[in-house]
Amino acid sequence: MRFVIRVVVNAFAFWILAGIPVLSVTVTPFAPGETVQLVLTLLAIAALFAVVNTIVGTAIKIVAFPLFVLTLGLISLLLNGVLLWVTAWIMGPWGWGLALGGFWPAVLAGILLSVINWVFGLILRPQEKRSR
């Protein structure tokens, strides 16, 4: 259930990112390109990004642990851009999906994606009951 919620939140975040022209993030729905296909494309992008983030992101975090310590975690901002770039690269041959305008717009989109996920995480986090 948690994975499904994360995918839906990421799909919404990709929809927001595609609406910001400065980021050069393009979401191309599969044919015929109606609203339903756009929503399914966003969900597919979000699911693929979650898988890439889980597999590639974890491997990079393990290998680059000294960099994370040295930069006090700021390297994770670049990592999000790299993971977005990998996701767009994987979807490239399909003819639909995610396309990015370059590396630095991908880094900026990754930062905004993290902020959107953080905000939704605060909203959707289950509240802990306090016992007296």
C-alpha cells in the first residue's frame, strides 16, 4: 500500500514538474494521448522512477557514502537529478514517457520532486497517538 501511495504522489509530482516550462521536463503520453493515457503514463514514469531509486539509488548511496558524509548530504540533491536522468534514459527508446532538457534542469527537477514528496509525506504521514 505504501508503494502505491508513493507512486501516486510521484505521478502527481511529475505532472506538476511537466507544467513548469523552465525545467524542460516533458511527459509524452502513449498513443492516442488522451487524458487516461497521460495518467497511465505518469503512473508508469513514477513506478519506474521508484524502481530506479530503489535499485540504482541505493547502490550509489552505498558506494558514495564517504561523499555523503563529506558534503553533509548535499550530494543527494545531485543524486536525485541523476536518478531522473537514468529514468528518462530508460524510457527514451519507448517513444513515450519522460524526457529532460539537460542535466542541470534534471537536478532542479529532482530538488522540486523531493520538496513535493516531503510536503505530501507530512500530509499523508499517519499520526501517532499519544498515550498519557
